[in-house]
Amino acid sequence: MPSSHVLVLNCGSSSLKFAIIDTVSGDELLSGLAERLGELDPQIKYKFNGDKQLIALSPNDAHQTAIAKLVELVKQLQLDSNLIAVGHRVVHGGEHFTKSALITPDVIEAITKTSSLAPLHNPANLLGIEAAQSAFSHLPQIAVFDTAFHQSMSPEAFLYALPYTLYKQHGIRRYGFHGTSHAFVSAEAIKILDLNETNSKVISAHLGNGCSVTAIKNGKSVDTSMGMTPLEGLVMGTRSGDIDPGIFNYLTEQLNYSAKQIDTLLNKESGLLGISELSNDCRTIEESAADGHQQAALALDIFCYRLAKQIAAFVVPLGGLDALIFTGGIGENSDVIRAKVVAHLSFLGLEIDNDKNLAARFGSEGVITKQTAPCAIVVPTNEEWMIANDAANIAQEQK
Ligand code: AMP
């Protein structure tokens, strides 16, 4: 089969992550990050053939310039001839997108309409799409949505108990995120454990800076912990996850917080950072807890307790459990958090195997419990590969 390389772009408001993936071999040929775009000292860092390099940009250079430099780089490294598509990560697809889509003017309009649901993310994703369309006008561009995998949820799972008109008129409902990751790791776990996809009960925990848990029945998302925004659900690095909505009123009425201040408090000052008053980084929290820092230990305990409680709740829509998957920076590396969470879930018949738990770190996958049914398993996520693969499939359909 000829090489089918896909350029994967993940555009944030001031950053652009990129990779070129060979969708036949699965190899990552180039990867990098353009950061501080639009600021005083933007730069591009990239890795090619194991070598790390830096390209300095001029002050205030933004996405357009970063993509122009990326095009030059791709040509210079002779990676352009096998490119068959550009795959874009798009955060919010609303109810419009249940799967990845070839980018057309209609698709751009639908993504633009959804921007009110993800005002920080979708406009940045659109910037990347626009810049890539002019730079790679000969290539099909494909949008891969974080929300799409969760469009299989039923109203019972996705509706809030709010006046129905808020859903009908304004789209206020639960959408869920990290869908590309949950889809990838659940399919991998089903393969590794030789489960029957059409009769499987899997829970995946994507634990990184953002954290979410998804219940996946017969290969489809039936419930997930994030909601209309990625703030709902679990304790995260700097996000609070679920809180009593009455706190919002207390903060405004009694403590004179503005809506903007509350948004910052819940998104940027809470979670592991808020409880520990030390760091949002799980490694620092673990090391400090081990050194006797009491609030770091408390942050870890709350993180694990809330996570275990959410996992146990998702046994309800599944009606049982075949496998619990850990992924993301924390899920793939923290034996400490995995052991604590599995200990909370012993009533489900899960018991950690210390050797296996230590072995499955730093990119290694594997079952980490003494039992295999049900089991807990570590599966490193690979969102770039999923995006590249979807983009390659859709590009082939166009031929
Ligand atoms: P991600 O957003 O998936 O890159 O994950 C970032 C999170 O993973 C941060 O909280 C890191 O501290 C955490 N992480 C990465 N490596 C480790 C490790 N060895 N032990 C504990 N947490 C880790």
C-alpha cells in the first residue's frame, strides 16, 4: 500500500500543535508545537528523526505565519509529496456532527454556529482551518470533533434538569469531550482483551490536565462526565469539576464575585491546584504528598475519591463492567492514583497487581489488576493517530 501521510493540526488560541502521521505504519514522522502566537516571542519547536529543533518567529506572528513556516518546513524535509489530507481537531461539534467531516463551506458555517458553545476553542480551530486551506489548497481538509463520539448518548444521559426550552432554543445540554481519546482507547482495549465489541461494557478514564470518564456500551458512548463545557465532572488540574450550583449565587451575593471572576475561579484556580495551594501538576502533588505536604495529600485523596465515585456510577448505564481503562498523562503514568482508585472499587472485584501497575507506565500498556474479568488496563491514548486515520479514510472516499 502506498504511504498515506496526514498532517494533523490542533489549533489553540495562541498555540498550534502539529504532526505528520503515516497512517499505514502508524509512525509519527514530524511533531511540533508553535506557541505564544500573537505574543512578543512566538516560536516553533519540532521533532524530526529524533532531533529537536527550534524556529524563532517575529513578534506578534500568529497562526497564518506559523502555518506558512510549517509549509516551508514540510517541503524542506521533503514530507510534502506523500501528504493526502489535513486533519483538524475541532473541540465542539454540537449536535450537528456525529462523526468526522470533510470541510466544506457548510461545515465551516456549522462550526462557526457552534462557537457560542466553545468560545475559546472553536474560533481558534477555525483560524487553523482557514490558514491550512490557503496553504494546502490542493489537499482535502477534515474536521475531527471532540464531541462526536458522545452523540450516541440518550436524552436521559445528556439532558440537564433545566427548563426544556433552554435545550430546544439554546442547545444547553451535555455534550462531553475527549471523544477521540475515549473512542481510541476503548477500541484498543476491546482488541487487547479480546472482548466482543457488540457485547462489551467498558469505562475509560482520560486523566490529563483535563479529566473525564466515559461509559462505553457495545462500542458506543452512553454517558460521560463532562457536560456542555469541559468544566463538569471530575476534579482536574485547575478545574473544579462538579460543585453545587448554589455556590455561584453565594459567591456573587455574599462575596461580590463577578461572573468572569467565578469563571476564572472554577476553570483556572480550582482542582488539584485549588485544594493543594501548591500546583496543578500531578507529579508535583504526588511528590509533595509523599514528603508530608498535607494539602497535596488531601488533593490526591479528593481526586481519587471523586474519580472512583464517577466510575462506580457508570456501572449503572453499563449494567456491569468488563474493563476500566486508564489513559492520559496521569492515567498512563501514575501508579499511585491508579492504585488508590482501584482500591476504592474493590467491591467490583478489582484488585491491583503492584508489579503490573508499576510496569504499565511511560508508554507501556497492560492489565494492572490481578483479575482479567473484570480488569483495569492502561492504554496510552493516541488522538493524533485517530485524527489522521479518520482524515485518511474520508480523503480516500473522495477519490
Ligand atoms: P496530559 O494533559 O495528558 O499531558 O497530562 C498532564 C498531566 O499528567 C499532568 O498533571 C502531569 O503531572 C501528569 N503526569 C505526567 N507524568 C506523570 C507521572 N509520571 N506521574 C504522575 N503524573 C504524571
